[in-house]
Amino acid sequence: MPWLVRDEDVLAVAEVAGSRRRRARGLMGRQDVEGAFLIRPCRQVHTFGMRFPIDVAFCDRSGLVLRLCTLPPRRVSRPVWRSSFVIEARAGSFERWKLRAGDVVEIKG
């Protein structure tokens, strides 16, 4: 399974949405998410059909974190036009990982 990495430090296990169907479904209907969920391509997310709040990191092609937000269920994020992919995780995860705008992340493995 792939890993979400920042400066050679493993932040979490990463689940990558590899198909259009998987991207469309995202985390809807799940009770929880372990680690991080990556959606590529993506510029905006919603939390309709979700049962828990999430942290969202919008990243450019190089993995630079452009914007972070936390969304409760039944909300829509603002679009981030330079975003190439997003990382979603249970709310509070980014604080534990000390993930900040300006960090560079990558998926390895």
C-alpha cells in the first residue's frame, strides 16, 4: 500500500482513488478512513453522504500544499484552481501530522 510522505517522513498510509468511479464515490458512506485518501485530479470536494468531518489538503502537481480546510458533513469546499489533487483524512489528522500550507508531499510505494 502507498504512503503519504513529507521530507522522507511517513505521515500515513495512503489510499489512492485510481478510477473515475472510485473518485466519484470517495469517502461517502464510510464510517471512517484510516490514513489518507488521495483523489486525482481534483479541485473541489464535498462532504454530502459523509458521516464524519474531514481535513482536506489541496495540492499542485509537484505536491505543494496550496490550501488546507476542515469540512463537516454536508458542505462544499471552495474550488482551488491550481490544485491537481487533494488529500482527505479524518478531521484532526493534519494537526497530528503537522501538515501546513507550503509543505511538499508525495505518494510513495
